[in-house]
Amino acid sequence: MRLTALDEAAEAIGLRKNQAVAEARAICPKLDVVEEDPAADRRLLDGIADWCDRYTPLVALDGRDGLFLDITGCTHLFGGEKALLQDVLSRLFQMGIDARGAISSAPGLSWGIARFGNGGVIADQEMELVLSPLPVAALRLEEETVAALQKLGLKQVGDLIHAPRAPLARRFGAHLLLRLDQALGLDEEPVSPRRPVASLSAERRLAEPVQAEEDILHLTGQIALSLKTSLEERGTGGRAFELVLFRVDGRVFRVAAGASQPLRDPSRIAALFSERLHAVHDDLDAGYGFEILRLNVTRHEAFDAAQEDFAGDRQKHVSLAGFVDRVSARLGEDCLQSFHLCESHVPERAVIAAPAIRTLSSGKGPEKSGVSWSRGERPLRLFPRPEAVEVFLAEVPEGPPESFRWRRMLHRVSRSEGPERLAMEWWIDGPEAGARDYFRIEDDTGHRFWIYREGLYGQLPPPRWFMHGIFA
Amino acid sequence: MVQAPMAREQLFALREEIARLEGKPVPAMAAARQEALAERGGRDREKPRLSLGISMLDEALEGGVPLDGLSEIRSSCLRDATASAGFALAISALMQRQAAADATPILWIADRVTAMEAGVPYALGLKDFGLDPQRFLHAAPRKLDEALWLAETAVESGAFAVTLLEVKGNPAHFGLTESRRLSLRARAAGRPLLLLRQSGEEEASSAALRFLVEPAPAAIRLLPDRSMLGGSIGNPVFRLTLEKSRNPAPLSLILEWNPHDRQFFPAREQARPPLKRTAHPGSRLSASLNRPDRPQEMGAVLAFDQAS
């Protein structure tokens, strides 16, 4: 067992990383060793990254112990770069996290300064000056490269900056020079954010944290009102929204809600979240309250403004959309479904059930109007999975049964229509799939069934009978 | 003594309020106002009702199925679930046709157990039954509470021509209070709500009507030259019993639904289906002749209905 991470007290005693635990205990018998838990570390880092969303939407993870924040265009909200860095570090310190940070125009340089330098804000002119005295490890290189460079006496980054580039590239590969250029800001290095960046977002920072659901909803309505003008400028309405709630102690909750139509109306957006918050009620622990509320528009679509007419026809459509939104927000998208016909003659494939929230705005859905092959009548209720039926007597070779047993009950057939032969789709089921012969059957009590025979008499395997639906 | 008239006035006001909520004719105090309204409004003040096109039934229903309230349709066992669903959907088709613009959808709030036992509504079957599958929304809530919330919200939104709520049996959480709540909501919104109680017992509820639906042998297909096609299975036929209505006499009749015309017709009574068979015939072995009789078994043998 070896040490992987140390706190300040341990460093003061003189322990090192990669030291054996036995050796460390020899130095300090009272050593408190905690087993490493990379998953928990990762969760903590994710939590911090979520919390960092308060500064910028562009937060990227860096390895196991770092975060990149792209603060382009965000600094003025916090009173400048220096104030922002101060704010981040002091808030993290208050939370009990020992963090170091640096701001510069190159991610590579910030990485090096934060880890090996003194941190702070680096102006563009003094980049080289600050980088030069740092050890070569500050360039994010592999350990072998660092060791090889040190063997050659190239201990500081300054040595590399002034060394001829061609021999370095030949000996250590292009990667070294790439890292060097990135640290100097000569090569562009994009930061890939953890989450998709919202196309629009607005937020409210509160002096006094809020806890009550009504307050949250009221504020959501206000934020939605401030988003309305931006949506109008773009001529769009939001289809998917995300409410981000920053709790005082640093925890971040995200509540997503979808709409069946592009929305702009603040009251309807707030109504979406009213159902959603009701649904996630138990998971949303307000604790000491939320200090920042942010509303993101994660997906938006063209909004066709329609003029109200006197007949109120549009009102009806709006109320249907509002109902679909409310139900989908509260009970989930899959709860409410609409049916769409497909061009397939296999009964279970002829109808697709799709969430109503997806298909409502597109009007007709994926349906084609020309579904008009000749077919027999179809049952009112269909079993999602056909149920096996025991048939005692059937006309051979392809007649209806005389009587059958289904769910432990004997049915005597009084009338029947059929067969209607449906071949399976060879392009899906393969050429081996047998055809089905469907019969409409009425038993002597007036129940009407749709049963089918798979396979033919006189062939192997013997035919089997199934119950597939019930007629009214 | 001064308080007595005050209290009485309060009492009258409360009575009036209750009567107004229930939609019943208001007694005594508001009678005059009612008369004035009746003079002005004439027949328009009549509650909207859907005529089923059968004179005998419509008379018993005082004009038809109410378009602004709760009606119950019941099946006695899950085997009959499709028949009752068929009758409810036939009424829905009529209501949808009567609704303005003909574009308002139907909402079907399904019950999980019934869906497993009797199948889920099938869009092509709906089409064959006279409904437009595009204007049909299917909701599958997980719990009864969710189903009740859905029904209430749907009725309130006013977006649906009719809302169908399917319930299995007589759940304890859906008693008189809940049905009364739904009924009041439906009345306030002026929208019809059909409660489909599958495999349920008769139960006191707030519904104005209750039908018991059983399947009956189908009509025979007619050929173009008006002759019958022997042995064919034509339009669906339902055996209806009007169990609850303002009319005290129970009414039983057989109706044929014509999906093409979207119309009910009275059907002729075909061969009476045989009585229900039982799983255990109930007869015991005959007593032995030359030996002492075997000891009597404890208890009685009951002829249970065969399990469905």
C-alpha cells in the first residue's frame, strides 16, 4: 500500500507521494490512513464542477483533480478577473476545499501556474516571463518525457523555450512542442464543456435564499419573463427547459421539463415547472434554501405567431397542448401516447404509440395518408403479446377451431370468419417465419375473439394457436 | 330570538349553494329566480344531453347521456371488458361527432391490470369501430391516484370531447367522495366523463347513470341485395341493462352498433346464450348401495363460477 494523496499536515512532517504506508508509519506512528476511493473523488469533482456553473456555463473536467472554466465574457459580472478568482477561491475555501487557481489566456499556462506557480491573474505580455522559471512538469507532459528532459539538464520551461525546436521534436516527438505552444498561447486549445451549452439562459441571484416551492415558481415566472424578449428577438419559442437551482451549501439541482409546442408565455413555462416540481418533490431537498435560480432553454424551435380569432379555435388547441405538457411534466413523457399508423400488415407493427408531447406540434405525426390495402376487420383491444390457446378440434387443413381453451376456460365456437392469411415480413423476421391464419370467432356467449394459427397441419413443427385480440 | 331568522337565512343560503353545486333544482328560495330564467332561456337551459337514437332508451334517460357529467358503464367480469369498452367508445364516437369542429380528441385513461388481462386499445380496431385514431390519446398512469388526477385535469382543460376513465373492480381509494369530486368537476367544466368500471360490483357513486354491458351475438352481415350472409359476424351487439337512472324501472335492451354510420340500432334477440357454466357441477357421488355410506364431508360444496 502506498500513499496517493497527502494533506498539509502530512506534507509538513515530510511524507511524500508514492511512499509505502509502512515507511510513513515509521516516520509518524499516529498516521491516519484512509483508503482511496476514486469514485467518491470523482463525484466530489463533479459536484464542484456543477457548482462552478454559477460562474460560466463552460466548465470542463481536467483529469482527476482539476477543472477548466472558460470565463470569456463572464468576468464583468463578478467585477473583473481578479475579483472572480478571489470569489471562486474564497468560496471554495469556505466549503473546506483547498483549491488553487490561475487565470490566463491559455488553458495550458493556467494549468501550469495553478499547479506549480503562485496562481493569480497572468497578463498576456508576461506569459513567457512567468512560465520560464517553472519546472518542465508544468507543461502537462508524460512522466518519462519529464524524466528524460531532466536527465538532459532541461529542468525549467525557460530552457525549452530557448532551445532549438527541430532537435527537440526529433528526440521527444511533436507532443512536447505542442504542449509548449499551448502553454505559451501560440496554439489554440479548446475546452470541451461537460454539459451542452444552453442556447438561452437567464438567472436571478438572491440576497436571501428561498425555500418554498411557491417562491421558486414565482421566481421562475419572473425569469421566464426576462427570457421572453430574447425569444421574441429570435422568433423562437422553447421546447425544452431546464431550471438550475443552486443551493446555499453548493449543491446544484437540475429540473428539466419539455413542452409539446414552442413556448414563450412565462405563465405556461412556470406551469410546466409547477408540475415538474410536484413530481420531483421528494428528491428536491431545499435545505437552507436556494441562492441562484437559472432558467435555460435547451432546445428551441421557430414560433409561429398566430392571431387569435373570435371563434376561439386556437384556444382549444392551446388547452390541449397545455394538458399534454402538464401530464408529461408530472407523470413522464411515456404516460400519454398517441397512435400512428404504419405501412405494415403485421398487426402489432401497423400501429406505433409515440409520446404525445413529441407528436403534437408536428400535427399529423409520421403517418402517411395512403394506408389503404384491403384487410379484414381488426379487434378493438389487442394483446401486446399473443397468448397461447389450446385448440381441441379444428377443421383440417385450414379451418377454424370447433372449441378451444383459453385461460382455463372452454369456449365453444358458434360462428367464425376467416382465414385471413398474413405472411410475416421476411425482411425483418427472416424467410423462416411462418404465415399466420387469422380467424374472427364468436363463441356461444357472444364474445368475439381474434385468434390465429401459426404453422400448417401436417407439417413440422405442429401448428400452434394464439389469441391476439378481442372484438367488441 | 333575534338570531333565529338570521340562522334560517344562513341555512337557506347554504342549501341553495349545495343545490347549485349539485345542479339540482333549487328549492323554495330561488324558485322565483328559476322561473324567471326558465321564461327567458326556454329550452336552452336544459342540460345538454346526447341522444342515443333509440326512443325507448332516450325516454328512460330523460333525453340521453349527459354531456356535462359523470356516467358509469360497468362490466361484471373481465371477459366482458371489451364489450363495455366498445359501448363506451361507441358513445364517445357519438359525442365526438356532436362536439364542435369535430377535431377534439378523446382521452382514454387506461388501467394497468385491465390492459394486461384484456389488451390495449388498438388503433386499427378503433378505426374499424368508427373512431379516428389520430384523435385518440391513450394515457397509462401507474397508480389510481395518477389516473384520478389525469381525469380531473383532462375534464378541467376542456380539450377533450370525452374523457374515459377505466377502473378495475371497486378500489377502496375510489369511493363516493372521489366520484363526487369528479362529477362536480365535469359539471363545472361542462364536459362528459365516462367511468368504465371493469369487472366491478354495483357501488354507490355520484354518476347520474349506470349501464351494465354484456356481449351478445353479433348481427349478421347484409349483402348488397339486402339478403343475409349466413354464419357471418357483422356489427357488434351489446346487451345493455340500465341499472341506475332517474327512471326507477330497470331497463334491459339489446343494441347493435353500426360503425360505418356511427349509429345505434335496436337488435333482435337472437338465440339466448346458455346459462353460465360452472367449474364444479356441484353434484356429488351417488350413495353406495351395499356398504355403509361414506362419512359426510365437512362443509358444503359450492358451485363457483368458472374462473375467467
